[in-house]
Amino acid sequence: MEGESTRQLKIASQIKRDMAEIIRGRGMAAFDGALVSVSGVKITPDLSIAKIYVSIFPSDKSARVMEIINESSRALRGELGRRVGKQFRIVPELAFYLDDSLDYVEHIEELLKK
């Protein structure tokens, strides 16, 4: 988070909150029965691109769910725009990334059990 301005952090936090609600509102059925949560958001200094990190459970559905999310990114951005349009001058482009840190933690725990 080093080097990010207060404004970037505030906007990222707002987007994280709103995207979490939007995704939750669509329900698990929209994501092939997987649980999708927004684990983090980083925004470029010019506020034009928001990198949204999502965790997917169960992780074996990750590839399919990322496909679904990327296919619906325009609709997700539109929904975000309706929520934050009054607060933001421009709604940033959304780029989704898989946050597989939970898989990493699970993997480490498995290794430690041996």
C-alpha cells in the first residue's frame, strides 16, 4: 500500500465495499455455485483503473468463476457507476484478479502437517 495517496485509498475502499455488495447481491448461483468475495482493491494514481482481487471458494471453480466475472465486467462496472456516480467524476475500468492467498495458506498448512 506504500505510495498510494489518501484519495486512492479512500476510493479503493469505497469500490471494495460496493463491489462486495454487488457480487453478494448476485448470489452464488450467478457464479456457478461458488462463494466470491472481494479481498482487495488497488487503484491507479490517475484513478482510471481499479484492480479488484477476488477470492473464490471452492478454489477448484476459480477458472470458471473468473471467466464469468470477466464476461460480466461491463455490467459490474455499470452497476458500480450507478452506486458511485455521484461521488466519482469517472468510474474506473475494472480489472479482476484471482487472489489465491487462501490456497497458499492451505498449502502451507498441509506442508506443516507432514
